[in-house]
Amino acid sequence: MLEERDGYLLNIIPDAIISQEETAEIFRYADRTEIATELISELGTGFSAYQTENYLLISEMSADYTDWVGTLLEQVYSQFFKEWKSPDLKIEKPSAPLVILLFADRDKFNRYIETELLQETLPNQGFYSVRTNRVVLIDMAEGKSWIETRNSRVGEQALGNALLNTSTIAHEGVHQLCYNCGMFVRFADTPLWVSEGIALYFETPSLRSRTGWGGTGRINNNRLFQFRDFQKMDRPEDSLTQLISSNKLLSRKRQRWLPMRNPGYSPAIY
């Protein structure tokens, strides 16, 4: 594997290596300005760069919406590092740039997916890529931050979409943190029940919060309803054993079993 200065991991086939040379130069990640310039050039018109203390956001959304996403991610970031208190768990603050891509246009989002994941659609509105080390999100709240949606007295569907939007931002942000603090290794065989369980632990939204995020370890009613529906399905008797011992049930290609991610929450807490 070869890591580029923007955090992108290249899978180098040994037979393709023509030559190798050791240099005295110390590897350093590119600065945010350099990364922003390259990404805006890559993504095209309509994107702007925003920075928070720990994140670089390349956004097609409004400044208010992007500021809300940055605030939410910083809130999750702070809580994430407070959560792991065991001296046996060695984690560090990320040294690689934490890049977030925010799409407003579904067609642009899908074209990016085709290039990044080699598939046409996703079952949700975002993902974290172990290849690029970026979180990629598409808006599902009509361009409104959580507080705007809550104060506008919208219908249940719009409110539900806004809560899902908030959950996804927190969920994918936690995936990114796990792979940048030393907890997981990119492209390693991390059990999906662990990675998904931790992200679920952090994702619960809240109607009362100004950012829409409810903190850690709380019950996410949407996930609870999905799990109850899953329990009614014709599932293997050893489905919990399969959850722990294999990634098959959690594979994104098996859409029928996606709700099985939710039981990963309990062993992850344990």
C-alpha cells in the first residue's frame, strides 16, 4: 500500500513496481489549502472549502448548512475521544486530514459513487471510504440545517429525513475517526459488527439538541423499529453467531440483511 499526501491509499501490485528509492525526506500530509484546491478542481463548479478546528469540508451546500455539519462533527469528535478511557486502548488524535464532501446534487453524488465505489447507488445517503479516507454525504433535508427544520414546523416525513440526515453524518464521521485514531487499520479485516456497532452507538439523533445529535449510547428508535421488523423475518437460527463470526450478513450487497447491523450495537457496547 502507498499513501499519498492527501490520505489516499493506493494498492500497488508488486509486479508493477519498476523501481524503489529511499529518501531522507520525511512524509508529511498535504495542508488543507492544497487538498481543497485539488478537490474543488476534481469535483467541478459549485463547491467551496470550509474549515473547522479538525475538519476540511468541501461543500456544494449553503454556508449555514455546511457550518451546521462542521459543528455537529466537532461535537461528535469531542465526545469520541472522551468515550475511550481504558488505558489498554491506545488511540491518538488524527494526523491525517479529515475531509468531508457534501453534495447537494444527486446526479453528481451518483457519478462520484460510480468512480469511488464502482456501483450506481447506495442504500443510504453517505459513506466513509477507506481508500480515500473521506466521508461523502448527500443532503436529504432539503438544504436545511437541523435547527432550521425543527423551527419550521415541517411534516413528519421532512422531520424524519432531517433526523436521518443527522444520524448519517454522525455515523460516517465516527467511521472516519475509528480509522484515523489507531483503533482500526484501513483495508484490514475489521469485523463489521464492531465497526458498525460503534458507529450505531454514536449516531442517535435528538429532537431537543441544537445540532440534532443526541450523544452516545442512546436508543435510536428508527433502528429499534428496523430491528423488530428484522426479528419477524425468516432468519437463520444462528444469525447472532453469524453476525459475530462472519461479515456475510452485513455485506452491503445483501440488502435484505442490512437491518442486521443493528444487533451489532449491543456487543459493541459490551
